[in-house]
Amino acid sequence: MRYFQSAVSAIVLAAPLAMAGSAQAAEDYPTQPIEFVCATAPGSGAATWCQLMAEELSKPDNLNTPISVVFKSAGNNHEPVVYTDSKPADGYTLMHVNGSFSGYFNLPHFTKQLDAFDIVAKVEQTLYGVSVRCDDPDIKSWDDLVAYAKANPGDLAMGSNKVGSIHHQNHVALYKAAGIDVRFVPYEGTGGVVKDVVGGHLRVGFAQPGLWNSHIEAGTICPLVLINETRLENDPIWKDVPTVRDAGLQYSIPFQWQGFLVKTGTPPEIEDKIADAVRNVTESDAYKTYLSNAPEVVPALETDRAKLKSDMEKAIKDAREFMIENDIIKG
């Protein structure tokens, strides 16, 4: 009996001590380097974003600790969620999340789901454009692409990101709305898409305007259409490029976004610190310079974790219905 009473007393005493220790850990956070898991391949537009965010978050006015970027995108982005879930819920492993995970979480091989994570911040939206080489013998405009695809069904292929991604969802929605068949070629990131179109290995590509621009200025690449409702008036290279609306296509555009998530169970105080630091980065000179060089980026900061999770849950449900309807996954 005395042993039982002693054990109970020890548990009762230990509980407030553990809570105090957790509170102190949150107060002191961070006290060691942080790992930022970037869910894409090096060279992509998202990779540039990951590197910028890590550099700015590590500064004294923000998290004030070294932050290393680790690229993980294997298994249609199953790798980064498995890796992040394997780490402690302590805020020392951050993961890059984007709108494409609305599709990825529906893929049959995904063993980890959204309930294993908290989205702590949505930072921005990203726009994309479809381009070809300027010396393409048949395609000089969006209308040319449609006419060629109708005359040669199944002949054209467009490269974009992984199966289930926002890029893939855009691919299906765009060409379905146009009433044509263009094959989907998945890549690990949009950097590879641009490289292969420039090199003549891929005829049509889907990527951020900023990744196309140097090749457009060089006269190698010609943009055909912007995946947006309105034109990019802030970019002299893209301001006259027609949008899907200009092309007469009426469909719901799946928009990409970039943000941060952590493993569920991370102390809310630590999640708040991460969100506050992200907010500071979006107000920095470095981020403003980044925006000036990335016309496709639309600031869209959101740090309400409950709203972010609710929005993603809905996006996952909507993406599942879309993917089943278009034979990307089985029902």
C-alpha cells in the first residue's frame, strides 16, 4: 500500500514538472538547428522559395538558429510526410507543404494523412503558364495548340509536376475544358520541365512564368497561355499573354500555394513562434525583392491553423472527387 501511495504521489508531482518543462522548452525554442524538409526537387521554383525562407527564418530577428534545407520528394511526395512524421513533435523539423498535397493525400500508397500534421502558415499562391519552343513548326499560339491536338489526338504531351499534384489537376482541367487530348508527363519539379522544353526533349511545358522568363527573353521559348483569370500586368514579358479566360475556357482553376507544416503534437506556443517568424519574413526586404523577381507569386499569408486545416480537408475531398472522375485514382 505504501508503495502504491508513493507511486501515485510521484506521478502527481511529476505531472506539473513535465508541464513546466514543456512550457520552458516552448519559451526557449529554438535552442538547436532546425531542418526544413522541402517537398520538391532542387532547381524548381518551389526549391528557390524553400531556400529563401530557410535563410530568412534563420536570422536573429526571426528564429535565430541555423536552418538546413533537405530536399525530399520521392514516392509522389510520400517521402517528406513519412520523414517528417518520423521526427519528434518539437518544432525542429519543418516541412514545406503546398496545394498539391490535396491530391497527394488521396494517392493509394500514402500511409500518412493530414491528421498527422498541423499547417502553421500559408504564405503565397503561385501561377503557372504553358509554353513551347518558338521554333515549333506547328504551334505558335494557344489556338494553334488546340488545332494541332484536335488534328493529331494523343500526339502532344505536356510536362508538369507529379501525379496528383496541382499541376496534374491543372493539366486535366485545362485540356478537358479545351476538348483535346494532351498526354501528361510527370516530373519531380518544374525546373526539369523547363530544361527539357528548352532542350527540345519535350514539346509543351507547364511552369512558373519566372522560370520561363530568361528563355523567353533569349527568344527560345514562347508562352501560350497563363493559368489565371486575369493577366500578369506586373510583368512586361507576360502582360500580353492570354489567360485561360481569354481563351474562352470556363472551369475551376486549381491554384497552387506554398506553406509550412509540423507534426501534430508540436506545442502550440512553438507553432505560434514559427508562424510569427514566417510573418516577419513576408515583411522583409529580401521577400519583397523575391516578389519583384517572381511575377507569378501572389502574397496570401494565413496563420489561422484551424482555418488552414479545414480548408485543406475540403481541398482533399474536392481533389478526391476530381481525381476519381478523371481516372487519376480509383473510387
